[in-house]
Amino acid sequence: MTHITNNRREFFGTAGLSIGAAGLASLLAQEQTRAAGPELQPHATPKAKAVIYLFMAGGPSQLELFEDKPKLTELNGQIPPESFMKDRRFAFLKGTEKLLGSRRKFAKYGETQTTLSDLLPHHQKIADEVCWLKGMQTDVFNHGPAKIFMQTGSPQPGRPSMGSWVTYGIGSESQNLPGFVVLQSGPRGPRGGSALWSSGFLPTNLQGVPFRGKGDPILNLQSPSGFDQSAQREFTDAVRALNQSRFDTVGDPEIQTRIAAYEMAYRMQMSAPELMDITSEPKHVLDLYGAEAGKASFANNALLARRLVQRGVRFVQLYHTNWDQHGGAESLDGELPTRAKEVDQASAALILDLKQQGMLDDTLVIWGGEFGRTPMGEDRTPTGRDHHIDAFTMWLAGGGVKSGFTLGRTDELGFGVEEGKTHVHDLQATILHLLGLDHEKLTYRSQGRDFRLTDVHGRVIDEILA
């Protein structure tokens, strides 16, 4: 039988999920976010103070975007070397597939003579601004686990995401917004879902907060009609006092998260409308991104990412979905150009805008997916490419990395890395390093052992540091 109490104090002490607080339970004010970290000071002098991670969910094809392989084109339709298939696992390849040359046109751009395909005309403008990692490798070849591995260092759900580790280590500079914000665009959400921005066993106030791309960033954030600011403040103060009394009695740290959720909600009611109103941006900035007020898009999210970092948010993650071109309806000639067009202009605009704003030097921007695509085509019509973990491309810009620099080279067919191998754990270690955090020292004890983002692996990629 359920016990129902008439005790007003007990009711308020357990009412933390009412009036929209469920959507706000991970929000914290600055002082609360900082209180969660182990030291609240970086281990070393940071080169970056914020991260914007542009995640292309599904695995963009490096062979159609960044890697021109004339030999692969020459051998199109031929049987791949036996070593490509022997003792290897793929998501869909059965061993009968043929080599598939790219049909894209490639050219070299900038002083660095960076190779780009015709699918990325706006990337030409930032060819000399970014640092290219062309020897990326990962361990996991299925989408959900591979995304979780890229974000948490483990393919299984339940570990803290990178944004949570960062805010755990150095907190956030924003008093009115969460330290870790997630923005999504594309036809659907990313496989892996909220596990990609979960705080895992870290305090729940450190998990990523998904914002909507237009309107109120979080549903039920605004007070009901007729409930003015003064009344809202009185309500928040009353709930805080009751929750504090409950915390003093039972000592549950989640009650502190609940208290901070109400406080952050109150502050966001003042700050969020101004944040989301991109019409305050000059027309030339909107045109640079291709952003349109009131329209949910990657372009709008990229501009919002700059505005969030400008307001002190520590880690902003953008997910753009449907980069999974296996063939058939998911074609390299049909769907891939659409995905590339959706992100090309705004990705380049973000770098140019940050540089113009004087923010690029201390903002680290990352672009890439969970893995790459195979040089072999699939047995589909039209054909596409399977998931590939042995060689793919990502890029970074700003925040202490070299500009116009390329690390890594693949073989003439684009199957394996010949030099400059970079593993996911190496990338994670480097991101933390640029923020002043030592990936071997940033640990958290859970269930009797110490955990870290890079598990027991990873090295800082010194070659790309400015």
C-alpha cells in the first residue's frame, strides 16, 4: 500500500521532479558545478578554455571527402587484397565485395595544398586553419557502441562522457547556463542516445543538457502565465529552503542537484531567451553560417555553439545524423551530398567567426564521426561503403593545435595507416591536455576502483600541439 503524507515539509522535500524539473535536473549554477570537481584547478596551464565538438553521427566517408586515392579509382571493381578481409570483422561485408573508387572530384587548396573533394566547397576557406588527423583508428565497428566509445572511452553505456569529465575537472565559467550543452540536428537523434552525454557514475549535475534548436531551449522552462518574476523568486527560495532542510537530515547529494536545478532554471529564464535569439546577430554573420532564425538546423546550432561558449559554457557538443552511406537508399551519390551540404558552410563559418571574434585561440573545435568507410563497396545498388575502424579522418582547429598541419598517411587504397596512427584514446588524452588536464590524473573512484576517460590507454599527440 502506498503511503500518502499530508506533511507539507515532506511533500516539498520529495517534489524535485515536479513542474518541469525533470528536464532541468542536470543543471547547476557555477558554484555548484565547480564544487563537483576534484581540484577545480587544471593540472597544467591550459591552451583552450572551451570545446565545440561537431560530431558527424554515422561515419562520414573519408574517401569521398578528404582522401583522394587515384590507385583505388584505377582498381575500381577488382578484388581487394586478401589481407583486407582475412581475420577481420566488418558490419556487413561478406568477403565477396570489390574495391570501390570514389567518383568525387578532388583538388588541393590553400598554402598547405590540402586535398578536399567537391562536396566541401566551404572547407576550402579553412584548409590552412585546421589540423588534419588522417590516421585515426578506433576499436568498435557498430554505430551505438562506437559513438559511446568515442565519447566515454568505453563501448558499454554507463561511463561518463567527455563533457562530463571536463566539467568535473575544471568546472564551467557560466553562471546562467549549464557547463555542458548538447545540440542535435539531422533526420533523427544519434544511435546511443543519452548515453553519449551521460555523467555515468559522476555526479548527475555534470551530465550534458540537450537544448532544442529553436524556441525555449528546454520545455517547461518558462513560468506559467500570470506567474511573475517576483513570485517565481519566492517559490524558488521556498523550495530551496525545504530541500536544504531535507539534505541536512538525510545528506543525499542528489538533493543538492535538485536545489541547483531550481536555481539554474530561474537564472535561465532570464538568460535563455537572449541566447536563443539569433536575430540579434548581424546579417553578415547569419549569412556566413547560412543560419535562419526560427529554423532548427546544423547552421543555427553552430552559431548557437559560438554564443554558448561566448557566455562561458565549457563543452558544447553538436550531433548531426545520417552519415551512414551503405548504398541503396543510403547512397554515396544521393544522401552523402545532402549531409555534406548541411554542415559544410556552417562548419567553416564557425572557424572563421571564432577567429574574427578573437575566440579561436582558446576554443578547441573538433570535427568527425565514430569511424570511417571501407575502400570496398557493398553488394547493393547503388553501392556504398561499410564501417571502417582502421583508417579515417578527423580535424581540429584552434585551442592550442597547429593550423594547416596534417598528421597521418594511409596506404594507396585508403585501407590502413602507414604513419601517424592516432587512436581514439589518444584524441581524448589530447583534448584533456589542451584544457590543462592530465588524462592519467583525472580519475574518479567508483565501485572500488579508479576510472578515467582513457581507461588504461592513450597518449597526448604532441605532434599536433602548437
